[in-house]
Amino acid sequence: MTSPLSALNNRAQLAAAATPQIHLHEVHPFSLIQISAWPDRLDRVGHLAATAAGCSAVARPGRSLTGGGQHLLRVEPLKWWVISERENVHLPDIDRQLGTVLDLSHSRTWLRLSGDKTPTLLNHFLPIDLRESAFATGAVASTALHHVGITLWREAGAYSLLIPRSFALSLWELVTETAQQYGVAVN
């Protein structure tokens, strides 16, 4: 699948920043699988989601875990996302009496931001306290970026934005234009 950002011609211009304090990277291709549980099957489906992600435990709400090259994000009380930088990750087989499995890979664009000024940049748009004490590594939150619902995930050394594909270009432009005041490099 082609990235919605593939036609951008400003990537080379942005990469030329003299001393970038923000590094911006589109993770592409990737896989994103949503696993949902019926309320009375939450524990069972949680363990199935953890197994699918290669994790030894179930991610709590608003948290993520890493295992086997994949990540397990608890994005809602009854939903987990299994996300991987590999394409075509195997969909787990879950009985429909327990919950549902849905491939969301084509619905989102994954942007990863790192660098000293990344929290400052994100706080131009996000109403979230991004200090380590409030939003530690592994934290996950549903929020809005310029009135668009996104998922924010704090990885080790980076922040990931999982944004709706249809808004990827406009949000990319907004973030990169704002980041230029800090120096930005696009990897």
C-alpha cells in the first residue's frame, strides 16, 4: 500500500535543517491489528491479544507492552492494538463469542517524533502533560491534534502518533511547519 505522504516534495528541504532538535519519521509499511473483547470475556481476550503480540502480560488501559518485535497497546477498555513495523502480521483467530479481530493497517498513518524539543512541539497541539512523571514510556492516550482524533504513544526515546490516513497530509504539514522553529530533520 502506498503511503498518503509519498507525494510530498518538502521532505528533502526539511531534512536540511542545520541543527535539528526534532526528528520526524513516517513508519511505513506497518501492521495494525485491533482486538476487541465482549465485556464478559475481557480477561480471556486480553490473554489472546498478549499472545498475538508476543507479550508475557496483558497491557493495562492507557499502557503498552513490547514483545517479539511487536507492541500491544491498550487503546480503550475493551480494545487492544497489536502494532508492528512488519507488514502482513498474522491475524489471531478469536472465536466470535469472545470478541473480534480487525486489520486497521490501511486506516492509519504512523509518525514517530524524537529529539529534545519533541514534547514542546507536541504541546503546541495536545492538551496532555508530556513530562516523564505524567506520561511515562509505554503510556498511550486518545487525544486530538488540530480537531482530529489520534492515538499518542510514548515509546522509549520517541513519541508515536497514529493518525487517520485521510488526515495524514494536512497534519504532516501542520507538524513540520511548526517544527521548523526548532530545527527538524525528516528521516
